Amino acid sequence: MQSSACPPGNVTKRNGRNVASVKDNKQLDAEEAQHLGEHPLSPPADEFDVIVVGAGWAGLYAIYELRRRGHSVYGFEAGAGVGGAWYHNRYPGARCDVESLEYSFSFDEGLQQEWHWTETYARQPEIRAYMNHVANRFELRRSIQLNTFVKSAVWDEEADRWTVTASTGDVVRARYVLLGVGGLSTILKPQIPGYDSFAGQIYFTANWPSEPVDFTGKRVGVIGTGSSGVQSIPVIAETAKHLTVFQRTPNYVMPSASAPMDPDYEAEWKAHYAEKRAFARHQSSNGINQPVIQRKTMDTPPEERERIYQELWDRGGLWILRSFSDILTDPEANKQAGAFVERKIADIVKDPKTAQLLTPKGYYFATKRLCTGTGYYETFNRDNVSLVDVGRDTGGIHRIEPGGIVTDEGLTELDIIVFATGFDAVTGSFTAIDIHGVGGRTLKDHWKDGAKTYLGMFAAGFPNLFLIGAPGNPGSVGNAVVALEMNIEWIAQLLDKVRAEGARRLEAEPAAEESWSEHVSELGWKTLYPTNPNSWYVGANVPGKKRQFLPYVGGFSRYDKEISEVAARGYEGISID
Ligand code: NA7
């Protein structure tokens, strides 16, 4: 293992100063290829203490932490490299909406001191480079088999073990399985008639090639205006001959306002990392060092309100959510914030009809995941960009033909179609694995009338199985890295106890799962989030999926307190035998 004195992969010395280099995906592929030999091609044993599925944030940390505590751990990763969502989502403009100094691991002081982020909000290649660095620095690659999709996990009642079968034909047994499969990794491919007939090229933002895609002189269509569409549209517009955006639901888009990292800001963070990490976990509402605001919207005079919104708009990212305490609970307060952004859209977008189309309607501000973008609204002022409404009250996208996309407006001729159509979020990557628990019951079946978990980590009837980023967890409404670090540490401590007691099996009690799920739902309904029937938070983007508000929105500090109290009460709600 490297000592913390060694420079990380992204820092070199120039004129005596540390200078960070930002590589593109092609360079990162080449760099990662040098380490491919470290990855096993098949499991070195038939049996392990823990199988970890996925080598994104959760998988990397789980392998590190569980191995450190003396468990034999083996990981399977479907991709050809580590990084999970940040490996696959290489689309132009991809960037994190949480500040880089926060959206990073806290578990190792040397790691957080040595890594240098070049921008306040990191772009995808820099996050991928960081995750590669983590895999190298902690020698995690030797425990990760790449290019291997876990097909099934079957609980063996007699042996208290899981049998895990992979796409490679490998079959291994393990006492525990930890699913770090990611809430945003199962790509949604809309069933649009004629899809296969398209004569041009099709790309998915969530599975973007390493080679840069050349849009020069091309007629490009982007379907989808969630975060991926919003980030890629301005970049594609710069070189495309013409870009047509097919919008089903307009989103509220905040300016990303990313900036080059200020050395003083970075130094201040690095000097106080311990306090900042503790705040994110124990005191914040969203896993981020943003103050918990007490002031209420309607108690604040209109001019002062406007000043606050403007200040936070200028600050960029998701800061506007910290304007007032009631922004997501009081309809009137929410409308004020929404109206501020709607005025911005009207100011920025010159064509009134386009501005009108881009203005969200019929749902409360930020109840669909708020987007951050760079020059998003401004892009619609370009001569080479047009917007086509494929909203639910239009005929939507009728079909794809060899020459392009047909909507109510007729045929839009295209050379390239980019699908920025999202994911079967939160549950999709768990149910993509054929998981059979007690009595052979599948997780899919267990969740068919609505997904439920205990503490966002366990499913009743699925012993010794850990879910990271699952329904009932706060990760998807805040800093996911903080949430998964909390979860993995909590699970690691539980396993220490189970091992010390010589127990073999732990399982969430059905009543505990029921009451946690009710609690999650109640917390949700105290906010405006569930009123929006049309977001991935409620599974609305997946045809036939049960509509249900999935994330835990009680706040990170409350979640931390609740799971800590469960542990302090002897892991109440979990039977340990
Ligand atoms: P999102 O946020 O789920 O966005 C997907 C977009 O694609 C959204 O605008 C959808 O419209 C649209 N969509 C999906 N299917 C269709 C069809 N059939 N026709 C037209 N438009 C369609 O995914 P992203 O990848 O952008 O972002 C996911 C998360 O990653 C994001 O929230 C951040 O947390 C990071 P809809 O809104 O459903 O009407």
C-alpha cells in the first residue's frame, strides 16, 4: 500500500509546486489497462466471507473496510474497469452536483489530504481518476473480478450461505453478500417503435464510449432533459450542425457555477476535514457542509427573499435548497422559489415560446431531482438548437424511422440520437439480479407491491444480504458517498459483533422492515416530494413500476442518529442466530 507521502495519480511537481493533471477517458482507459493484470480472472477460492457486487463507490469502500477487518472478500464488477456510474457515464459535460471536496471518501486522512481536485465541482473524468487512484492506493484491484455480471444469488438455508452465480459461469459461496450495485446504474431504454430501424448512430449517456463522439456537421437529437441531458446538451450544441432536444418534462436547472479550485479554499478544507466530515454525517440534512436553515420563506420580506434566492443562484449548484427551511414542505414557500427560477428562464431564453416550453409546470420546485447545468438555458438561444415538446399531453415520440424521430411536429431528420433517458432508479439494479432468499422467494417478488427495507440496508427474508443505496436510504437526496460510508461502517461493526458471538445468520425482522418503510413513507409525506407523480424518486419513468416515494428524506443527521440508536440497542429489529 502506498504511504500517504506518495503523490496521488493526478499530482505532479512543477517548479516545486504540486500541479494536478486532468486526464480524459481515453488516457484513463490506457492508465487503467496498466493495472488490468492485478484483477483476478476467476475467483481464487470457492468460498468467501463476503461477496461484494459492484466496484463503484460502495464496492470499493466495502472491499477496503471488510478486508481491513479480516474478512475474506471477493468482488464482481460488470464493467471493464472500476468506478461504477462514473466509469460508464462518460457523456460530454458529465459533472457531479456535489462539491468535489465533499464528494469523496472520508475514511483515510492521507487520501483526502493528498488528492487535489482541480474544480469545485468535478467533471466525470476527474472522479473516475480519483476512483482509480483509490483502487490502486489500497490495492483493491486484487479483490475485483471485472467484466462479470452477477446473475443470481441463492440463499442456502441449510448452510446459511449464499451461492452466487456470475455471467462468466463462476459459482462461489459466501456467508454474506453486499450489493453495491448503485441506484442509478440500470439503464432505461424506452420502448420507442422503430428504434432498430434508425440508420444513424445511437448513444446512451449512461453508456458512453471512450472515444470522443464527433458531432461536427451532424444533426443530433437528444431525448431527455434530466441531469444527463441538461449537462450534455450545451456541449453537444457547440459542435453539432443542428441539435434538437426532445423534452417530455421541463426541469428546474440551476447554474453549476463550477470554478477552478481556489488553493486557499482547498487548504481551509484540508485543515478542517475532520470537522467538515463530521458535520456532513451528524449534523447536515443532505450530507453536505451546508448550514441547516431555520428562516421561513413567508416570514421574510419579498425583497430580502429575492436577495437570498439571487445569492444562492449565483453560488450555484444545489445551494438554493438552503434558502429557507420550508422550501420543500410549504406549498406557498415552494412556489416562491419556483417562481424565482421561472423568472430566470424568462430572462435568459429569448424566444418566448421556447422559454414557456422550458418552464416547469404542474409540480412543486425540486420535487423532481434538481438539475445543475452550465449554460443550459442559454443554449436555447443558439440558432442551431431547437426544442420539441414530447410531453405527456402531446403524442410523445411517435416512432423512430431510419431518417430520424417522428413527433406531432412531423419528422426531425437526424444523424445521431442521444438517449439521456435515465435509469430504473433505486430498485432496478437490485432486482436485475435473480436473488432468492428464504423459501426461494425472490427479491423482485418481495418488492412487487412496493419496495421495502429495514434501515435502507436489509430486506426481510434475505438473511446476510446487505443493500447499499437501496430504498429507504438518504443517499439519493444528498451526498451519496456520505450515506454509503455510514452504511458500510455500520454493517462492518455489525459483522464484528456477529463474528465475536459466533453467529452465522442475521436477518431483518418483517415487523422492523414494515415499520421502517412506514417511517420512510411518513417522512416523505411531510414534504412535497411525493406529490410529484412524475420523477424517478417515485419510479414514474419506468412503465409498470409501482409508484412509491423511495428515498429517506428525514435528513442525514436524523438517519445517522436512527441507525446509531438501533446499533446501541443491540441491533434492534435484526435477529442474529
Ligand atoms: P433522469 O433524471 O431520469 O432523466 C431522464 C429524462 O429522459 C427525463 O427528462 C425523462 O422525461 C426523459 N425520458 C425518459 N423516457 C422518455 C421517453 N420515452 N420519451 C421522452 N423522454 C423520455 O435521468 P438522468 O440520467 O438525466 O439523471 C439521473 C440522475 O443522475 C440525476 O437525477 C442525478 O441524481 C444524477 P420525464 O422527466 O420522465 O418526463
